[in-house]
Amino acid sequence: MHEFSIVQALLERVDHEANVHGASRVHRVRVAIGELSGVEVELLRTAYEAIRCRTRCEKAPLDVRRIPARWECGRCGAVIARGGPLRCGKCNVPGRLVSGDEIVLDQIEMETANV
């Protein structure tokens, strides 16, 4: 279950960003998870709940945005329809995945001192 290692890396990154910005607390963490990333969202949420205790994210909810897989022709850029062959109907070139395999830290809402 690699979701625990993903959450550990996520919390380390959030802690780093909080340090860089002089944040005392984190209020919310938002991530984007591609449907082909190999991440089980519910396991990710469970891991986050288990690991965030005694971190800056202890009271920060985790928001997850799912990113659908999207394929395009490698030659002409035409979108390849879901559920069909992963080849361009015009060029007969294999499709390439352009989104849906990513794991992205989208946003961190944190409390900083007034500047």
C-alpha cells in the first residue's frame, strides 16, 4: 500500500512549504490525483488521517480532485475518445496519455504572520 509513502512525502512537502512561508498552521491541503496514477483515493484519505496527527496538518482536511485520463494523437493532437482503440482515427498513430497519471499538490491553505 504505497498510499502511506505518498502521504508521508506530501506531509514533508507541506511542512517544507510552511517553513518557507513562515506558517504556523495549515488549514487545508488540496491534491489532484489522476485516475491512472495507481493511487486509491480512499486509501490515500485513510493514510492521511492516520499520519497527520501531531503535524501541522493535524486539523487540515485533505481535498482530492480526480483527473480523468485523456489521450491524444501523437502526430495531429486529435483527442482520442474514451473506451475506444488508443489510436488516432485519422493518422492511425498510437495515442499518448496527456493527463490522468499525475499526483499533484495543488494548494496549501496556511496561516502566516501579517506582513
